[in-house]
Amino acid sequence: MSSRKSDPRLALLVDGIVRLSRGDLSSRMEPSPARDDVDAVITGINLLAEELQLVHQQFEKRVESRTAMLNQAHLDMRRMAMTDALTGLANRVALVERIEAALAAASAGTAPPALLLLDLDSFKNINDRFGHSAGDRVLTEVAQRLQGVVRGSDVVARLGGDEFAVLVSQATMEIALQVANRVMEVLDQSFHLDEFSVYSRASIGIRLADQGASAESLVLEADTAMYEAKRLGRSTIKVFEPVMLYDRQLRTLMASELRDAINNEELVLHYQPVVSLTDGRILGVEVLVRWNHPTRGLIFPDSFIPLAEEIGAILELDRWVMAAALSQYERWRDELDLAPDFQLRLNLSAVELQQLDLVDYVRGVLKNHRIPPVNLVLEITETALVTGAEVETYSLLSLKNLGVCIEIDDFGTGYSSISYLRRLPVDMVKVDRSLIAELTDGSWQADFITAILQLIRAAGLDAVFEGIETAEQARKLTEMGCLSGQGYYFSKPLTLDAITSMLKTNQHLPAA
Ligand code: C2E
Ligand code: CA
Ligand code: CA
């Protein structure tokens, strides 16, 4: 017993087990050459330790790979939360984060960042005409083109819809303008959708960060500049100026006033005669709306129609104009000796054509005032018609079936071809005033207008010329065979009283 007690291997054994139980799974014990029971136990424990170590290693590996997976998932989720799914560009959240980083760097002494916000000008038309998946293709390509014109340190983001942003790091105004011009250049190339080439140019607002700017103010101010660029017309670059913020506030104020104006009877109608070029007879009148503002006086439609469209008040406005004008027509017909073919011409906004109840409304107002549909001409701008969406064609067809005349207004300012117009149910074309602006003897414009007139006639349509300001223009147009026109040469738009007395005396305006 005593010899067993003193067996040194037992102490070794106890020691080894303690080490294993502490987690040192690599520790092993050396069996003695005796190969007796004690050695058998030592060998058994060594094998067990081996087993444990293996299980432990596998466990560790699994934990490791799980952790890696979780980290990856976390990264993916973060990337997804920071990425625009369609284009793979940074999204608004990511952009704001990068702006904040750039502003922080600037306050530590680097050059400030500049933010470019851009909005595609005619994207809605592409979506309407070619469908959403075509629209998506255009957006994806825009994203690629934008990425092609920035430096690696810049950020291109899509903020939703057709709005994009470029954050130019460490910029000067010169660099920011260079980037904006390069963006314009790449968007100047057409996009190919099946057999069509479409254009999607942009309006760009630029804001170079001031010392101490916040991400929020930078975005707001770039957006204000972009809004201004958009307002000024297509594919314009605008650098932020503080006065733009004031203008924007004013427009917000005007927007709420405009909503009330329609109900408060602040809108008034003026009327411009359309005359026969050969004898000066008044063939009809175009109704032109004005806003008689209580403090700012008479406001012209170019200053509030786009605003009405923007705030969705245009439908109400156009319908108010239609009801008021037709009611006036009824009074004239009862009181004056109007020719049976006297035409009342109304301007109709593009969005009206998207309203399924438009035709019922028109039919109802005509019936209320007992006015034959042929006496009504609806002028619709060319740019409104080129979208060619189904609902618009449906509206046009229904109006035409009702017997109303449809006229394309501002013809020559859009991209529509005569062959496209031929497919639309329209009756007349009003040639835009810009086309005759320089019509004088011997000018190249005479040949151009003759050609346009031939095309219009070949499509079976009638032409009216607007913006005739001089006797010379009137004479030239008459020589070319144009039949009717309107413009300051004959008469400016007139108040109700003035046009009424003109119609009453059955006055003929100066013929060519
Ligand atoms: P528009 O349909 O092209 O109307 C003709 C515009 O040209 C009118 O401007 C008219 O005053 C102006 N004009 C007429 N003759 C001449 C001329 O000889 N020379 C020049 N330089 N200009 C001439 P206005 O009244 O300011 O109307 C501007 C635009 O506002 C109209 O352009 C039309 O698109 C829109 N608009 C007017 N009334 C309405 C309306 O009730 N509803 C809608 N949706 N739009 C309207
Ligand atoms: Ca018009
Ligand atoms: Ca016009």
C-alpha cells in the first residue's frame, strides 16, 4: 500500500486532470514503460483529452463562422439601408452621412464640399409613354453616366424618383461648376428605348458649403437652387443665392393665396380676338385668365399657371375658367348678334387630359349654357400631347366624339412630328409665335413657314398663327395662304367690357 501511495505517477495524474479541467486541453501525460493499470488510466485520459480538444476545435470553428456570417449580414443590412436598390447608388441616408463627414473635415481645415442636386426634366413623360420598366432603365443609365463624371472621392446618390445628388468633396465653385457641366454633357446624349431615342436632361442646383453649414441647410439650399433652375426652364444650372430662399417663401405664400383666389372670385377673364386674315372678321376669342390680386394687382398667367399646376390647383382653375367663359358666351349670344360659327377658345392644362371625368364635365357645362360643342375649341399645348399616354388619347377621342374642336397650341416648340399629330384626334394647330417672330421680306423664315403650313394641311388640319404684331407679318402670312391669326397687331387681350363693345359693333379688325 505504502509503495502505491508513493507512486509518483499518481501525483502526475492528479496534476494532469487539474490542468485539463482548467481548460488546457492540449496537456498530455506521459505513460511509464510499466504499462500497468495506472498507465492504462493515463492513456485513457490522454485519449479523452484528444477527443475533447477535437470537439472544442470544431465548436470554436463553428462559432467563428457564425460570427463571420452575422457580421456579414450586419454589413449587408447596413449597405442595403444605405443603398438605392434600383441603381446601387448611395441613398439619402448615406448621402447625409457623407455630407456630415465632409463638413466635419472642412471645419478641421480641408476645402469645403459642394452639393449638386439634379432633377430630370422630362422623366415623367418617359414613364408615361414607355412604361415604368423603361423608366427604370433610364434611371439606371443616368446613375452610370453620373458615376462616370465624378472623382473617386465624390459621392453620387439617388434621392428617390428622378432626383439625384452629387457630393463633390474638397471643392471650389469652379470645380463644382465643372462637374455640373460634365453632368449636362453626359445627359445630352440620348437614351435608347427599343427603337426610340429619348432625352432626359436635368436641372441642377449647386451649393458650395459655407463655414459652419449643416447637412440639413446644405441640402435645403441646393434644393432651392435646383427648384429655381427648374422654374427657369429645362436643363439649367443654378448656383444658390440667399434671395432664392425668399422667393421660395413667397411662392409658398402665393400658393395658399391662389387656392383662395379661385373661391374668392379673384380670377378674371380677358379675351383676345382671333381674326380672319383676309377680311379682319372676328372668328372667335381666346379666353386668357388673369389674377386680380388684392394687394399685388393684376398677375399674368405665366406667373401663376405653373404654380397652379405644381400645387394641383390647375384642375379647379381650368374648370372655373370653362364655366365662367361659357356662361359669358351664353350672355353674348342672347344679347349680341354673334355669328353661328363664333368660337370660344379655352386653354386646357395637360393634367386635365388625365381626368376621366373631363368629358362629362365639358358636356355638362355646354348643356347648362345650351352651347353647341362645335363652338368650343380646346387649346392644348404640344408638349402636353407628346406623352401619348392611353388615358390622354382616350380623353381626346371622347372630346372629339362630343363634337368639341381640339387644337394643338404652341406648335413648333415641342418635338412632335406631323405624322404623330396625324394619329391624334385633333382639328387645328396653332403655330407658336416664336416661329413668326422674324418673319420679314426675304427672311429664311418665310420658306420655313410655307413648308410647315404645307405639312399641316397635308395632315388634314387647319392652321392658326399667333403673335402677329406687325402689318408686314400679317401680309406675309396672308400671301402664304394662312387664313386666321391673332396678335397685338389686331388686338391685345381685352377686358370683358372692351371685347363686348367690340363684338357689339361687329367691328372688323385691320385686315392684312
Ligand atoms: P398661350 O395659350 O400661348 O396664349 C397666348 C399668349 O400670348 C397670351 O399671354 C397673350 O396675351 C400673348 N399674346 C397674344 N398676342 C401676342 C402678340 O402679338 N405678341 C406677344 N408677344 N404675345 C401675344 P397670356 O395671357 O399671358 O397667357 C400666357 C399663357 O398662359 C397662355 O399662353 C396659356 O398657355 C396660359 N393660360 C392662359 N389662360 C389659361 C387658362 O385659363 N388655363 C390654362 N391652363 N392656361 C392658361
Ligand atoms: Ca392658347
Ligand atoms: Ca400659344
